[in-house]
Amino acid sequence: MSRALARRWWLPALLAAAGLLAAVVLPPYWTRHVLQRDYHDHLFILQHDYVYKVSLPTSASNVSFVLVKNANQQFDLWEPGAAVNRVVTAAFMLDSSGLSITSRYATEPWNNDADVSAIKRLISAETGVTEDDIRVSGTTAKLTLQSASQSGQGNALPMNYVVYDENEDGKELRYVGRAEKGPPIPITAIDIGDAYLNNLEKGKPLYALAYVNSAAGVPSTMQVIDLSIENYDSMASSTIFEKSASSIPEGAPVFDKSRNLVGVFTAVSPGGQANYISNLLRHPNGPSGTLKATLDNALQNAVQSIPPALPAEVARQTDTNWSGTVTLNFDSMTPTGCADATSYLGRFGITVSQQSAGTTVSAGAAGDCFHGDVVVPSSPNALYVVNNEPVSFSLNFDRALRGVSFTRARLNPGPSGVNTVGWSVTAYNSEGTEVAQTGEGSASAYGTDFIAAAPFTLSGADIRSLTFVRTTPAGQNTEFGVSFAVLDDFVLVE
């Protein structure tokens, strides 16, 4: 017996080692597993389109104008109908009402030291106004949320959002909510916890829930990123974590090992601290429920005070009272998928008629109306004609025009290339007489080639309608063929 026991001397040591391994390895693994399993449908992509607004004092009043940042990181005057700036960040949805949290920068991308300083220097140099007298702010054109787990699927529809005014949590954290009432969002009910601040000690683990972008820049997979606390600052309502080798999306939610929601990550923080978490100090699902009620009231106030999509210059040109020149780029539409465009066109006194059987005139983003990596509109929406059979339709104007111009969008090749069909457009006057005509033949592109965007213009007196006709016979398409020209940036001239 003694020899048998002696042969088993290693058994207690093995059990102790196994226990130690389980204590060290299994808790972090289990936390990552549960976060990814239970919270994956709560991670959303926030897309914010915006412009910068600059105000200058004068002797009598303030003068304001709008800027956008160009591809060279310089600032240009923004013109109505032109592209705006965009940031894409993460947001974490707390419940089925759509209440979500994200970073301050996601909701106020214009409010950062680098851009504000650059704009003040530029305007001061151009006008002679001192930088202290220049006020830089911004205006939201569109703020939407879309499920990160379904971003590559056709049923991943963006929802319009608005920023809550109510915020007494970390300075770099914001609540956002749905701008329109709708049915409950089908997400799993979760408990994000409400007691964690006493556990934010140096060296303790944290976990960021993040999406990973594909090569095309589209969120494709989800992951949990391990972090380690470096410092918790109760006065600043922030936690600093040790440098991570992984890239974390702006606004990503961060959890402790008990899966309590600690706050959100931001790369644009006070003092330029890169590894910064803005702490969530009050939890909407806390025992009192008072925060949720406060936020509900704040949301109603925010929705009721939503300003025009962009400054007044744009608001005046988005109804039938426009005069002179107006641009239609479909970007103020917020369709759920590829939506019927007749309501948007009607805002400018345009009706659609003489549609061939099965033809719909729609508008939306490239990913909703066609393969998102094939069609490249100006941003983000364009006009799509859905039908693979003979296509024809007319746009009728409520006034006499002397010019209409538009752009056929660029097309990139898919795995099998890309084709565009031949088409023509004819302008008619009030008597039904042809005034002008243009169009193009079919084209194809493969590999690294592409079909470049092309402008078209029709000019003449008393233009009252345009009739579009597909000239390529029906059925002549490939998997990545476009059944009709994708059109964008219409400019109407009286």
C-alpha cells in the first residue's frame, strides 16, 4: 500500500496545478465568452454626418458660415448639396427602447482641440478677427445607428437617432436615443450591473467589446479585447488602461470581470490621453429607476427641438418654394433599406410617371439598394431604378426649367466584373416637344479598372419633364450588372 501511495505522490500536485490553472485561465475566458455570447446584439455602429459652424462678431450682429474638412485635412466652405463630414464609431444599446451610450466625440465630432484650433487660425488669418472672438461649433446632418452584428446583411436597417441633453456621467460619455417612435428593438435583455467603481484598481482586468473592420472598412467580426487598469480617477470620472496592442473603436463599451458596464472608450479625451475610459456613474436599470425616467423626458425635449437637417440655407431649398437653383442629392433621406423616392422628389415639386411594368424609382445607400462595394455614389445616397426588364420612367417638374444636370455614379468591379447598361434621357417642354437629349452606351470593367462617374446636362427653354429609357435589351446583365444607371446630385435651374 505504501508503495502504491508513493507512486501517486504527483496526484495532489497535479490537482493543485489544475486548480491554479483554472483559477487563472478560466475566469477571463468565461468573461470573454459570456460578453460575446450575450452582448453581441447590443453593439451598434453609430454614423454621424456633420458640418462645422463658424460665428464671427460684427458691429451689429454675428456672421455665421459653414465649413467641411476635405481629404487633405484642410477646411473648405460648404455649399448646399455638397458632401458633409462623417465619423463612424461604436455605441452600446442598453435596452429594447433603443437607449444607447457612446462617446462625446461621436456626438460632437466638431468639438475637438485640433480642429477648433486649426479653424480659428485659418479664419483669423483670412479675416483679421482675433482667435478669441471666433466661435466654432457644429451641426448634425444625420445621426444613425445600425446593428454591428448584422452590418453586412440586407436587414440591417439604420435608425435615426438624437443626442440626449441630459448628461451627468463622465464628461466624455453621452446618451443617444431614437428620434422616431417604433416597435421594440429585438435585442436580448441584459443586466449591465450597477456596482463596480470600488473595484477599479491598478492591474485589474477590463474587457472592451469591439467590432473588427474588414478590408473594405465594413465591420465584419466581433471580438473582446483584454485591457488592464493603470489608474482610476474618481474626480475625473475616468479610468486609464495600459496600452493595448489591439485597435479599439471610438465609443466601444468596456466591462469589468463581473461584466458590469464600466464606461466607454474614447481616443479624443481631455489632455490627449489615448487610453481613456469615461466612466458610467449612474445605471439606467438601477434600483430607483429615476435615471431612466429623467432620460425619457430629456429625449422628448431633444426630439421636439431637432433643428433642420442643416443650416437655414438648406432648409429653404428642401421644399416646393425653392427658386433659382436647387440640388437633389437624396442624402437627407433616411430610408429603411432601398426606399421609394417619390416622397423625396415631391418635396421639390417633382412627380414620377410612365413607369414601365415592375419599375420602381428608389433611393438609399449603396449597400441597401445594390452591392455596397460596387456602386460609389457621392455619399451616402443615390437614385436607383430597380428592374431587370425594359426600363422607362419620367420625372415631371412643377415649373419651367432651363437646365437639368446630374451624375451617373462610379461603378467598381465585383468578383465577376461590373456592367452598366446603355440608356438615354430626353427633355420635353410643356407642349411635349423634345428639347434636349443625352445618354450613354453600355460599358464593362474588370480587375482594377472601374467605370468612372460621368456628368450629364440637358439645357433648353421650358423643360417640364425628363424621360429615361434603358437602351440595352432586357436580360443582358451579369451577377454584378446594374439594371439601370445609378444617378446622383441632380441640379435644377429655373
